[in-house]
Amino acid sequence: MQELEADFGIKLFDRTNRGVIATIYGDALTKHARLILAQVKHAGEELSDLAAGQGGRVEVPLGGPEGIVNLLPKVFQAFFEDEEARTCSQCGTLHPGKGQAPEGWIEL
């Protein structure tokens, strides 16, 4: 921890004879550390699923609002017909002109 404090140039923890107490910086770092640990756990689960032949990734280019309206319902129908466990996350945005990625796509 002292090495991190030296690298960042801030005090992450107050050390007392009763123990260690996080500063506001230490609280922020702890929050990020928990997120990193959760992501590492998720990555390990995904790798295990892939190794067992139970996972994968499909990218569907949507090409804007027309693709969303015409293609997305078919993609979701096929996706949800399979009873296996799955995850879905939307990448980009469904609102044109408000930070939309150059190519709209959805990750299943």
C-alpha cells in the first residue's frame, strides 16, 4: 500500500496503533479494487465456460435505427429460444446523435 501511496503521491490510509483507516482516496481505491476483482472473477468464469464449450460471443452489426427495428427482434427471438444461461449487453446507444458509436452493434 505504501508503494501505491508513493506512486499516486497521496495518502490512502491512516495508520494508527488501532489499525488502518482508509482516507477518501483509500475508499475510492477500495471501490475500484472490488470492481477489478469482480471483473477478474467474471473473466475466469467466462474462460471456464468457453473451455467447457458452454460460452461464446456473437456480434451483430445493426447499422443504425433501421437495423435495430428490422434485425434486432429476430436476433433476440433466436437468442431466447435457447434455454441455456446467457448474458446480453448493449454496446453503443440506441439514440442516434447522442454519443452513438460509429457502427451500432449489440453483444450477446
